[in-house]
Amino acid sequence: MLLALIGALVIGLSLGLLGSGGSILTVPILVYVVGQPEKIAIAGSLAIVGGIALAGALPRTFKRQVDWRSVVWFGLPGMVGTVFGAWLSQWLSGAMQLLLFAVVMLAAAFMMFRQSAASACCSPSSCWRPRS
């Protein structure tokens, strides 16, 4: 139980600090620490991350730090995708969903690393050079 509470704090910290990482942390904690079946953990992570995100977004909304145009353009299609993905999940086993989850995590990590490495070397002043 203590590990689950620590995991929940780390998930909240990740979402508040980075604005992301909720599902990447929540699903494995629910499956491997709490012991939930894969499908329950995946469904539960939607509610958990959504609730945490809402709690973090409210203060920013009141400070007028939310770009509502982005919310509409990304949020609405994302909601449609979530409904479609939840419907599609009925034909996949929990293990297959976890495998897809891992593949998506690795692809996202690769794309983030590739993009940051490419942008770091695009300008001469940003390239690392050893001191002589």
C-alpha cells in the first residue's frame, strides 16, 4: 500500500511538473504494484489521470493560462479517439494492450530524443564542445 501511495504522488508530481507522464506511470503501478488486471488498470488510469489533470488545470484556467483554441483542436479529437480506442479494446487481450502501450511509450521516447538531439545540433552555438 505504501508503494501505491508513493506511486500516486510521483504520478501527480509528473503531471503537475511536466504536464504529461500520467498513463506511463499509472498503468504499470496499477498492474504491478496494486495488482489490478490489465483492462481494469487501463480503464482506471483514464479516470485517475483525467481527475489529476483536471485538478492541475483548474488553477491555470483561473489564471487565464490555458489556450482554449488548443484545447478544442486537440482535446475534442482526442476524446473521439479515446471513445474509439475503448470500443476497440474489447477485441484485444489485456496482455496485448500492455504490449501496445509499451510500443507507444518506446516510440514516443524515441521521437522525443530524436527531435531534441536534432534541434540541439541545428545551431552551432548549442552544440556541446569539450573545454580545451
